[in-house]
Amino acid sequence: MSVPVPQPPSLPLLGNIREIDRNNKLISLIQLSKKYGEIYKLNLFGDEVYIISSVNLLNELCDEKRFHKSHSAALVEVRNGIGDGLFTAYHGEHNWGVAHRTLVPAFGPIGIHDMFDEMYDISTQLIAKWARMEESDSIDVTDDFTRLTLDSIALCAMDTRFNSFYSKNMHPFVNAMVGFLVESGRRPLRSTLEQFWSTSATRQYEADIALMQKVAQGVLDRRRAHPSDKNDLLNVMLHGTDPKTGEHLTDQSIMYNMITFLIAGHETTSGMLSFTIYHLLKYPEVFQKAQAEVDRVVGKGPVKVEHMSKLPYIEAVLRETLRVLPTAPFFSVTRHDATEPTILGGKYYVPPGAVFGALLPSIHRDPAVYGEDADEFKPERMYGENFAKLPPNAWKPFGNGARACIGRPFAWQEGILSLALILQNFNLRLADPAYELRVRQTLTIKPQGLFMKATLRDGIDPVKIERKLFAGLKEDGKQVNGVNGVNGANRTEPQKPITILHGGNSGTCEGLSQVLARNAASHGFKATVKSMDAAVDKISSDQPLVVITASYEGQAPDNAATFCQWLKSKSSDFKDLKYAVFGCGHRDWVNTFYAIPKFVDSQFAALGASRICTRGESDVARGTILDDFDQWQDNDFWPQLGGKESSLGDSGIDVDISTDSRASHLNHQVHDALVLSNEVLTSPGEPEKRHMRFHLPSDLEYQAGDYLALLPLNNIRTVSRVLRRFGIPWDANITVKAGSHSPIPPEQEIPATLALAAYVELNTAATKKNLATIAAFVQDRATKDRIVKGAVPDGGATPSVLDVLEAFPEIQIPFGVFLAMLTSMRIRQYSISSSPLADPTVATITYSVAGHDVRHPGVATNYLRTLEPGMKIQVLVKKPKSPFRLPLDDKVPILMFCAGTGLAPFRGFVQERVARLEAGSHTTFGEALLFVGCRDPEGDKLFAEEFEKAEKLGAVKIFYAFSKAPEQSHGCKYVQDRLWRERAEVSRLFKAGAQAYVCGSGAVERGISQTVAKIRVEQVGKKGESVTQTDALKWWEDLRGVRYAVDVFD
């Protein structure tokens, strides 16, 4: 019996056109596949297409005896520019056959071998450019790979040099091509009337086509005016003969195919290389393996053509990149016999003449083939025999059969060569460690906004690199010990050098590194501050090293992962290095407490380095991190390191204040999101909880379980207090001088209000060292003692620096000293409380407003509560470090435990299940139990109606615990009490393989853990055995990250 193919609700005439985001069609199709399963139907202005997203169904469609290439509506539009070229020709079109038979031999092994030297020439231009860049310069990854691949196809195939690396602007062909492809994709999404009125877009479209044809004609005219006996692709097009018909390519066919090769020969390959670099930057262990393979196979000499077949891990990296992010993400087929229906997969009835679309990003992540970790980047699955054992047609990034890309060998050699040269010569790191992948789509896909930094590997001299690349000259072995940092390390200074490295995701460790750097000068040292990843291969033993880092569930921070992998792989010693480590951690992560600081400390010691002092540590849960750090640096680090005596009055930032003009300056690696709504969820009298909806940019994706991170602004009242205390006008500008190690950008004139609102934390509690610094500016002994002891006239228990200065207005302290006591503004992150399957353009957060005290409002939540619909906010999406994701296998049951706004990620989970159920998904879902702790059923039972509907639909079963009304929750006061009451049902699902999740405060997590341990003790006892509560707790903790995930906030 056949099964109906699901389809989103359709509108008259328009069909499903509203389901497709015109700016990001691919994401829309992927989201629909998650909602409707392995096949669904779309109606676009009357044209139907069946979207396939499983390997099983694709395998049928790749049978060339039954199916042939079909043209999507967008590809039909591309014919406006390149006619019946190899990519755009219709099935059976005569000119395609002539061109295909004539040109395929040019891309055979010999032809590709002969192109190597020219390909190498262009690749070394990229290497030379990067080698001469300043270490602080950011590289636009996609831009440079576009230059590389365009110049390569032009030189290798047509003996034409575009010289893209010698021009600031991209070659005009690229801009015309991008505009042409984007518009070709948009035209099918417009109605006839819309297209009629799009006169400006049409004019630009025609101009782009004309420019591409002009470039191609220019290349052709030059060859005809200056004939060559070179056996390149252009000569084959001009003089080659079809072995079947004896025909030559027509002039029009040559034109169309020249443009085809210029587009296809660079667009998809540049995307492949860009996505590959992204994954190498995100997975430092993969980077290390790939670099080690190049070192082992190639060494320090030039990369040669014979090396191309000896780098299997590089090939696996490229294959895995094209699996998770195929740059040509879609192709279409239809049956040869348009009068016959198709029964696909043995059950889906599809009418005659149907068009099938293969959605490769979903097919390539089919868990039935690639497992539960299909979304993860693992080159090993594409290595050697593992790749060979894949089912037929499980990996199709180059298309299918006779219509597959004939340039695949060219792209493959270019990809291996480029990566080998880059890995041989550079260490790479993200310019913004918090960067999350965004995808830009034309007909192909590429990363958007991907910037990195490249530093030459140890011993490689940028002056001699070209001789090395071309002649294989040995390096002279001279070590590059200097590390250029933000303070200009090349200047001559009387102070001794010291390097300070930081690793962290929230900015806390970077802030501590700046504190230490500011204090270094007063101890006779000149500090260089860098992220840990920036110091790979750059550790110098002739100066002290300090590492300030944190752990995230035992994993390295985003900007320290490469460093940790590098340090782990080191075999040479650091016997002359003196170092110190300060670690930040959170006691709730018992098994991984200080894991990365401990690793860095022990690894340096194992490699022969000498500790300056014992490792410093601070549990951020205690809220005393700044005091802990001050105590460590003042009592342990500086005394053991030596240097001159410090004076508290010397630690200020050198700053000028200007009141001449107002200017705007703000530049953070975040994206603008539009506030759609900002609602209060709780009743009057209850602690305020809010729900906000944001419209995201079309290229900003998220999954249920992700975080929305934001950079807040200090409350305007708090900023006003600072200005009033120091007598600074509202329109004043400030300029922080270079070398101050301030979070405020140096040597730039910035409005004082902006600097105070956006760059520094104004409400942080004053540390003991802060109080001592303030006291240094007081003459009266009694007042000095009161300040040092933390006593202020209005009795604040933990006053901020600003509180103290307001309490003692007679103290004349320089504004620069005040700034030096402040830490950097931190990014705050909130669990996303929605699913993209409900609406991929909208993300929501649900949060509690912290601190209604007018003088000490919670910075982020009080900033959020002031935002109104229509306003914009700077955000980014961050992935969870723990496996806080719905299981890939829908049949796996799930158990969710939360309290208060810890409900947020679970609303996203439930919303995702509801969307798929309402879409008529044929998937059988495992049971889902949600345990929610709140205060009162009338006051803060969040999303009550929404969850009731979800429960009726069968998406979830909910159990409440009301702390102020336990009589209405079966006597259960807290969520752990409700867990104990329902333990039989929970145990049944856990034995059936359920995945568990906990979200809330540390108290919630501890309460759940204690109750689970109690259940374990009871169950073991029923078997006549015994286990202690402590052992049961250890059993539960050992399952963390395997059977359950935790998201704790305090």
C-alpha cells in the first residue's frame, strides 16, 4: 500500500512559495526536510518538485537507466547566460554531447598532471601574500580562495592571467557572476507580475551576463590573435573534434562553455576550500593530524605532483567537508518515461512527469548511513576503507553519472595542493574565536564573514619563502622568538618582556590578562597579550609565560583549542621556559574542574619548563574571581618572578579626555537582530520573567539547544553616575593611549558614554586590590582604613568601585586609574527557547530579570527588558559544549528536568516535535517527559496553554512541581520531588535508552542528581544488593555527557 507524500499547507496560485526564504533557499529546504522527513512535495507557482533527503531514496534516483538530469527553475534561468553549456544543457541536447565527448579527455590524469606547475604558480601567490601580512591582519578566507581558484582555472585552462592577487578589488567577472547567479535563483520565486515590475533587477541581470560574455570573448579573441601550441582546454575547445560525429564546437558553444568553466571551475572549489579551512579552525585535532601528514610526506621542500596521491588524510578532510557542506547542494532528476508513475522506496506514489530534487546537505547527514553523529565533522569516516565501504550513492557532491562534474580531478588536485602548501607554512586561527558558521547562497554555497589569522610556522622566513617554495632551499634554522602583540613588542623598552596568554569564551580570562598586563609595567615588565591559539609555535623561552584559561565541560575554550592540541603533540622540551598558570572553573563540573588549566600546567612541567609559582585557581561560583586573581598575582606570582616593587598609584591607564566633538565607534563580531516582541510572562508580584522574539538575519542559523549570545550595554543611569562623579560632559570623547591594555580600543577617539556603556563592566564588585588602590589616594588614616576594610557610609556589603568613589566624593582619583580597575564587558548567553522548524528566521529567549535595585541592576537582563519591538540588538548563535541536542534517532525517549527559565531549551525541543507532528511526519517518536519546577500555577506557569496543546498532540507529557502550592502538584514542592514521585515511569524510559537533560541553577542540578542516586539505591536494593548514595552519585556522574546533558546557570 502506497504512502502519501507530505506537503506543507498550500496557498491558491502561490502554492508553497511562502515556505521558501528568497535569500536563503537552502536553509528553508533543510528545515522542511527535518519537519517532513525523507521526502516531501513543494508546489511553486504550479510547478511541483519532490525533495529527497535520504540515501535510500537517492540511490534509486541515481539509476541512469530510469532517471536523467532535470532542470530546476533556477537552472533554467542560468541558461540565459550560458545556454547549452555542459552544466546547463538539457538532457539529450546535441551540443552537450559534442562538448562532453570533446572535453572530457582534457581532464584525464595526464591533462591534470600537466596543469600542476601552473596550479602551483597561482597557489604560491596566495602563500606569498599571507606570508607578508602582519600578524594582526585578518584574512577574508572566501575572498582569497575565490582569487586563487579563478586565477587557477583561467591560467591552467585558458593560459590567461587575471592576476587577482595583485589587485585590491576582485576581478569584475566575479561580481558579475555572483549577481547573475543570485538573480537566477531569485527569478523563479517571483510571480509573473513581480518579475514584470523588477525592471532594475532585470537591467542589472542583463548587464552581468553581458560582462561575463565580454570577458570570455576577450580571452577567445586573444587566443585567436596569438595562437598557441599549448595543449590546454581552450585549444581543445577551438581545435578539438568530437570522436563520435567529427564535429567541432561552434563559436557559441565555445563561449557558453568558457563561461561555464570560469564559473564552475572556481566557484565550487573556492567554497570547498573555505569550508575546509573553517573545519580545520574549529577542530584543532584535525588540523594537527593534517599538518603532521604534510610534514611527514612533504617535509620542508616544495610540494610536488607526486605528493598529490600520498596525502590520504587531506583527502579525507576534503571528502568530509563536502559531505557536511556540499558546495553544489542540489541536483534534480526526472524519469525517462514521463508517462509512468514512480513508486519510490517501495511505498511513495509519485505521479508521472515528476521532478525529484536531491537535497545533498540532508542526504549526506542521513543517520541511517552515517550514524547518530552524522552532524559531526569526522574525517576518519572518509578515510581509506571507511570511504570505500559507504553504500552506493551516499556521497554525491559532484553530481551523478554522465552529468557529474567533469572538472572533479582539477578541483581535487587544486584542493590537495592548496591545503598542503598552507599547512606546510602556516598556523591558522579564527580572527573571532566566537565565530559561528554562516552560509551565503547563490546556486552554490560558501561561508560568510569567515576571517582568520595566519602566522608563519617556526623557522620560516617571509623574505626567503619564495625561494623555498620554488627551489626547496633549506631554512637556516634561525628561531623566531618574538611574538608581536597589541603593545608593539618590537619597540625598544627598558622593561623586560613577558608574554600573557588567555583562553576563554566569555571574556573573563582576557580581562584578567589585561589586568595582569597593566600591572606588569609597575613591576618592570613589558607585557604582550595574546589568545592561546595565537601563540602556537611562538613560545619563547627567553621570557616568562603566563597562561590564564578556563574549561568548558573539560574542553578547551574556542580560542585555546588549537594551542592545547599543539601542546599535547609537543615532544621537544621547554627546559629554559619559566611559566605560571591561573585557572578559572565552576565547582558544578566536578569531574572536569580546572581540567584545561591542570592540563596546561602539567604538560609544560612534563616538557621541562619551570613553574614560577603554584597554579592559581578561582571558582567562579563563589563570585570572588577578581579577589582570587589579585591575591594570586600579588602574593604568589610577582614575588616569585621578581622585578621592581609595585606602586598602586602607578597602575592607571594613560588616557586623554577630549570634549571637542562627538563620534561613534563600535565594532564587535556580532550580527544585528530585530526585536519582534518583549513580553512579561509572570503575574504582578512574582519575580519578573520575560520572553523575547528576535528576527534573525537570513544567514544566521540555529538548532534547538543552541544559545543566543549578546553583548549588552550598561544601564544609562549607571553611565550617568560615572560621568557625574568625574565631572565629564555628556559629549566628551576619550582616547586611550597605546600599550594601556584596556578593553577600550586604543588610539581612537571614542565618546565617553559609549566607552562606559559598551566596553567595561561598571557594576562588578570592588576587589580588595581595588579598595587598596582607592585608599592610596586618601590622606586621612581613618578614611583609608574604612575603605580598605570595605566599609562605605551607606553600608553596601559588596560595593562596586563606583559605589566606593561616590561614597567618598572627596577622593581625587584620576579617571584613567578608575578605568584600570574595570574589567571588559562580557558576552552573556541565553538558551534559545524556540525551534527553527517553527520559523527558521525567528529565535526566542526566556529569561529572569536580575536585580531590580536601581543602583545595581543586572546588566544584561535589564538591558534586554528596555528593548522594544522594532529595535535592533547585536547577537550571535553559540553551540553548546555539552551534547544538549535532541537525539538524531527520533525513537529515543527523552527526559527533561528544569526549574524557572531553565524551561527555555525544552520549549525549543517540544516545539520541534510539535512542528514535525503537525507536518504529518511519518516518524515514530519516543516518549518525552518534561518535569518543570515553578512557584505558583497562577503566577509563573510559563507557556501553559502552549504546553497543554503539545501534550494533547502527544509531543510531551508534563509534570509540574509548585514550590508555593505543593498541594496542587501531588505534594511535590521541587522538581526533584516530582521526579521521585514519578520514578517508576522515569526508570522505565531510562532503561529503554532515554536521553536525559537538566537545565537550571546549580541547586536544580544537584537536587536531580541526589534524587537519581536515591532511585538507584532503591532499585539496586530491590535486587537484594546494596549501593551507597555516594557510589550511586558517582554512577550518575559517570553517565554525564553520555546518557544525560546539563546546562547550569547561576
